[in-house]
Amino acid sequence: MNNSTTLATTSRGVPGKSPFFSEEPNYDENMLTPVLKGIMSELTKCSDAPEAFFLPSILAYWAGVIGNKVALDDLRPNIWTAVFAGSSIMRKSTAIKLTGTPYRNIQQTLENGQKIILPSDFSDAGFFEMMQNNALAGTIVATEFSDFHKKLNRDYTGMGEAFLSAYDNDSMVHVTRSFGEEVVNEPSFSILGATTLVGFKKVFSGSELENGFLQRFMPVVVPNNTKDRILYMQRKAQSKNSIYQMENKIKMWLEIDRVDLYFDDALIIMHGSWEESIIDNAKAQYGDAILTFIERHIVNCIKLTMLISCLEEEKVENDGTINISTQSLRCSMHLLQHLFIPSLVHLLENEIVYDLSVKRERKLLNIIGNNRGIPRTALRNMISSSYRKFMNEDLERLVKTGKILKSYSQGVRVQGGGTTEYYYELIK
């Protein structure tokens, strides 16, 4: 992987100290706030889906309720998140459906077609009409996220760019022959998606890293599920009723028009210090290429804190103010450091082939890894002819970035002179 487009993988923290970011996506349930921890506890009793799949589902559905009801200055707590499963049988859709049960129940009682849960299959004109007529922020739920992403960025002219603007609550504009210019002012919808890693690879091109789409997402990657399905099928009937307790909280917030959020000076200092730490540690662990993603996640930390703090409130008054809690901020920082950003790194390092040089490097690393001390001549014969003209350049880059070790031996001819043979092996 080259420095301009990929992540460094040789440094993973200071020896003897816990790394700032987890090696693999994970989280400590003791860092969750009380209400969030309680919801997680009840949901995970009902399904054999990986526990990590429930966290983004809880937060994204919740953002669909309060996304345009609370603000910190002009910042709204809309989020884009998706779960990525190692296989199609890991219950990703189950986790999303189960978490959404109280929201679907409430939505059935709403008047005038108001929606908390927004469909993921729409035309560009249909989407603008839906958003103009919906008073709630709403959450687009795309259980076939790969298909949603493909349509958004290829089939619907201009919708991909419009969505990127919408993430920052900038107006979405659509021009039609029949209705002229249509505008959605200050959109604050969220996105909750689910896909397999294989499905993601098929539709996501590396060039899209440049347009900022992936930077806006908080992914959760779970390659394998270790839960016992039969055990959780037996528990499901005993625990399902407890998830409906969320309905009262949803109803309370639907009565709210506007609430302001307040960060006190101590929290501002805490977030500022964390911002410096996350940038420094990200550069140390992953290199400069990660920084465009980290910048977005610094803002996502504030959005998550807003969502989590509001989730903890037992009583809310219209036009009131909610003081953001220290625990909510700490929870958000923890989830980013140990769940969302490690998941992002997994996608960038293992799932996205966005540069031919990266693809060539992966091929070389695979061959060298399986043939320790392989000579250059043998290596050349094991790659395709289209890759051979780049081989010397690719090998030198891998040496410079500390991924492989190069050694050589000098051969001597009887008639004088000699040749140098180079050998390569992985640095582990």
C-alpha cells in the first residue's frame, strides 16, 4: 500500500501501553450509558445476532426521531451507519428489524403519512416529495445496503451528490421539467444499512473514497458470529416484550418541537483534548491517509454524544435545554475508538481495492508470504504479464514502507563479472 492512498500498518501503539484504537472492532459494555446499556441487554437476549450489530441500529433509529428536534448551534445529530457481516447468515437484518420494532409500532399510529422509518427504494423525485412532506427527520433503512448504494450513485442522476450535501444539513435541490426547482431545506435524515463484506466489494469502487461518501459513514464490521443460534431461539420468547418499553420514550419525543443542547466548559475541554489525541494517535497507527476520515469522526463524536445524552433523558420539555453528560461524551469517544474506527480501518485495509497499485501489492504480498525468501526471478514468473512492468517499482515501495525485507546474493561467472539475485520475505 502506498503512502498517498493507504494506511500504514507497521505501528500499532506504544509497547507496554494499551493502544488508543482497538486492533479489532470491539467495545466495553461498561462504557455504555445506563439506558443504552439496558436497551442493548434486552435486545441481545432476543437474538443470536452479534451484539455489535445492535449499537448502530439503536442510534440510527433514534436519530430518525430526534434528528431535527435537537441542535447544538446548527449541528444536527443525523448519522450514517452500516453493519458489515462476514457472511449472509449472520443475522444482520434480524438485528435491524428487532431494534426497529417499537419504531414501526409507533409509525403505524402517526397521521398524515409521517415516517420515522424511510424506505430505501425510491426515485429521485419520489425522495424529494417524501422528504418535503415528512415533518420528522427519519432514517433510511437499507437492509440491502450494497444495492441501495449502487442505485444512489449510479442509477439516480445527481442523487449521490445531493446526499453528500444533506449529511451536513445543507439544502438538497432537484430540478424537474414538471415542477421546476424542488428544495428540501435542512435535511436531517439518517441512514442505517446492512450488507456482507462480499456485497460491499462488488459495488464500492475505490475512486469513491475521493467524494467523501465513506468518510461520512460509521461502519461496524463483524467477520464472524460466535453466538449459538438454538440457545437464543429458546430465549427469544421470554424476553421480547421488554423491547417495547422504548415506545414511551419515542412518544415523548414526538411531542417535542425543539430542544437545545449544552456542552459545559469542562466537556468542551475534554472533547478538544480528545480531538488532539485522536489525530496524533491515528497518524501514528495508520498514517496520514486516515486523517480525512478522522476529521469527520471528530464531528460524529459530537453527534453521537447528542443522541446518547437525549436517550438518557427521562423527561423533556419543549423549548428546553439538555445539559450534555460527561458519561455520554465518554461513551461516544469509546465507541469511535474501539468499534467504529477499527471497523473503518478493517474496510480500508482488507475490503477495498481502490488502486491498481494496491491490487498489485496484495498479489505480491500473498506470493511472498507463501514463499519465504523467494527470488525475484521466481516471483516474476508467478505474476501476470500486465503486472511485471510495475514489479520493481511495487517491490521497492513495499520495502520502503516496511512490509517486506530484501536481501541479495552475488553470483560469479567463470568468464568474469556476475549477477545479483534479490530475495524477499514478509516482515512480521
